[in-house]
Amino acid sequence: MAAITASMVAELRGKTDAPMMECKRALTEAEGNMEKAEELLRVKLGSKAGKAAGRITAEGVVTCCIADGVGALLEVNCETDFVTKNDSFLALANAAVQLVAKSNPADVVALGSLPYAQDGFGPTLEDVRKGLIGKIGENMSFRRFKHFTGPSKLVSYLHGTRIGVVVEFDGDELAAKDVAMHVAAMKPVALSSADVPAELVARERSVAAAKAAEDAAVATAAGKPVQSAEIVAKRIEGGVQKYLKEVSLFNQPFVKNDKLTVEQMLKAAGTTVKGFTLYVVGEGIAKKVDDFAAEVAAQVAAAKQAQ
């Protein structure tokens, strides 16, 4: 059986806000598998285990560039929040997103090979990145980017430097800008219910089924009636449909007027949203958690050995 460490429990608690002991039990049952443990907590605790799922786990900035119908969105990562305020780091990030918009590189490697000089480093963007690592004393990397061009118009919204959205649309620019702000706040995963990735739907159905099975077990143990298979199936499907509405942009209540869905707001504005891209700094990256006590103990032990 995999060893369950305090740092693993702390990481799971940070993601779910579940009690420490529940996190430890879930990790033990999942044999250390973090994703499986999250699912187990959702089955046991319902929505209470998901309220911190959007917490950011790494540092960096999201930058955007839109000009003459061409745009780019870029995430650049670093180790600490302190560096995200460094002028040289910010200059690198802003230059990189402009290079993405101008040159449409195939990937991060191709982006790094583009000509660029800064702070005495060059002649490529990658050379500048490496030079700044030595100058600032902290690792940094270009994580992901997207290039936009085509018949649709573009609008962007940056929430500080940590969340960036680009919306592709036809129609009213103000309505599209409102959608970009909505996406930053509500973080939908797709335009419509039909566009939600199949793996997410399957996972939600699995969680709903496991929750129904647990409810049935509790009812049986208490000597209460168990719902029929038909009713359980309807409950599961109802839960999936509720999830699809919650995570699809067009079905979400519009943040500036929750009496309308986003789809209804757009129709009233004569605007069509063709797509959106959302970047949240550090999304999906596991942040290193330092064990201060262990670090001090190691330093003491090293000092004793040196005597």
C-alpha cells in the first residue's frame, strides 16, 4: 500500500476543503491516487468537496495581444509570486505574446527560437529566458499559448495577470466583452452542453452513480426503503444534466443579470460567440509544498556532521 504523507493530505485538503481525516481516509482508500481520492470525497461529501477545486497551484502571468484581427494568449510560469512583479520577467512575457501573435509558432520550442534580445541577452527568446533565470535566480517557462486569426472578431479580458480570456465572436463588441468577463468569473468548460468533453461527462456520471449506490447502502443499513433502479437511473441522469448546464457557457446565468442565461443575453444583443479560450495561471500544476520542519532538521543534521 502506498504511504500517505502529510504533504499529500495537505494537497488534497487544499484542493477540496474537506476535513483532514476525510482526506487521509480517501487517499488511503485510493492507495495514494490523488485524482481517485478527489472523486471519493465528492461521492462522500458532495459539492462541499469541490468548492476549492479552482484554487491556483503555481505562479506566473497570463498575457494577451490583439491587433488587426490577429491575437494571442500566453501563460508564462515562474516559481514565486515575487517574480511576477519583476520588470524583466513582465517584459519577457509581453514580448513573447507579441511574437506568438506575429509569427504563429508551432509550439513552445518554436516560440523560443524566434529572434529577441533583452537585458543584454539574446539573440533568441530562449536565450533571453535562460539569461533571466541566471539573473533573477528563479526558473521560468513558457507553458502554453494560442494564436487566433480568422473571420470572427476577437475581444479579450484580463483579470489582473492571473486569468486571461479571448472570445471569438460576431456582433456587438460590448456584449462579447461582457461574455469574456463572465468566462473569467464562472469558468465554463464548453460553449454548450453538447460540447462538454465526453470524459468529463463520464466522470460526472460515475460520481453520481457512486453517490446513488452509497445512499442505497445507507438506506439498507437503516432499514429504510431503497429506491427502484428506474428512479435511481433518473436521479443519475438528472445530476448529469444539471452538471452540463452548470459548466456550459450558453446555459449559465449571466453574471451581470442572472435572470438571463448567457445565450439569452447574446440573442438580445444580436451577437454570436463562436468560441472562447480561458487560461488560469497554474491550472493543473501541482505546487511544491516545502516541509519547513524537515528542512530545519536536515540543516541541523548536516551541521552536526560537519563538526
